[in-house]
Amino acid sequence: MKKDKIIYWTATGILIAIFVFSLYMMYTPAYPHLGFPNYFRVELTVLKIIGIVVILFPQFPLWVKEWGYAGFTIVLISACVAHFNSGDPIINALEPLIWLAILFVSYTYMHKLKRAKETILSPQ
């Protein structure tokens, strides 16, 4: 179980760092070339902050965390499409898919740790 916690927190830490960095990048000159309106930047900022808090803190119920993961999945797939359609190099378009794979690892190990915790706590 210790190995699972290390994998979970490493993957989750990488994701949190990436999304915090993406918050910064949305307010640089690199953002407008993607073609999104400015109000979308504010909306993404608020939702990313909520998602980061929900995923980072263990006090939130599992179903709330799953919505956070679903939201980040949509953001990463949308980022891939946006970079591809804006004419960015293919590596820029594929980069969000790398973060999506790490998101999947974090999500999988979150459930694995939850099952392990339930197994330990349930008297049989």
C-alpha cells in the first residue's frame, strides 16, 4: 500500500504542478493564439482552481473527486484539439495527452487506495 500511495501522490503532484503552470500560461501572450475569448480564460481559471482543490484535499467525497478528474480530462482533450487546430507544432498538440496519461494513473491509484482502505476497515 505504501508503493501505491507514493505512485498516487507523485502522479497527483505532477498534475497539480502542471495545472498551476497552465493557470500562469493562460495569462501570457501564448494564450490568445488559441482563439478562445477572454471570458473563457476567467472561466477556466476558476474551474481549474476548484479542480485542483478538490483533487488535492482528501476531505472531499469520492464522487466530487471524480467530477474533478472528469473536468480535467475534458480540459486536456480540449487543449490537445485547440493546439492542433491553432497550427502549433504536433508536439504541442500531443503534450496534453501525456498529462492525460498521468491523470489516468492518479485516478486509478485513487480508486486502488480507496479499495485498500475499505478492505482494511471492513471486518470480515
